[in-house]
Amino acid sequence: MPIPSPIAEFEQFVLLAILQVGEDAYGPAIREEIARRTGRTPSRGALYVTLDRLEAKGYLASRAGESTPVRGGRARRLVRVTALGRRALRESRRALLNLWRGLGPELDRR
């Protein structure tokens, strides 16, 4: 199994938001989940560029949903996190927890 490449903070936000939204997550729902959980609303452009990048890395898979009249007949792009994406998140969490370990008192100093 390939070793996942490191993932940036916003990439983590996107992957985690997709997992929170569940199967068949799509752009607006992902943006709302990120905003709700982080207090930061990403731009649509940043989100879609990141979705493309994560899919190119193999961390996401996408498919076209059904077209809707609300979207002028266009289909939603539905995404899900792949096994490699989940592995990348686990590796990222492990690395961050290792870096945070023991820093509680250090961060509490003024």
C-alpha cells in the first residue's frame, strides 16, 4: 500500500468535513460543515481546488449525482474519502499528537 503524502491543514478540514457529512457529500454541505466546526468559511474556489487536489492524490473519489432543476439541470459532484485518504488522516493525526505531547505546560506559560 502506498505511503500517503502529507496533508495540509485545509486538506484535513476538507477530508474530515466529508467524513462528518457522510456518503455523497458535496461542495455546499462540505463548506457549511467546515464553517460550523471551525468558525472559518472557506471560499468556493479554495474548496473546489482542494477537492481536485485531494482527488488527484487518491484521497477522494467523486461521481456525478443526479441533475436537479435547481442547478439548471447540472449534476452535483458527490465525493467520498477513500481508504488512502483515511490512512493519510490517521498518519496526520499521529504526527500532530506526537508533536503536541507534553506541550500543555509550555503553552500555558505567559
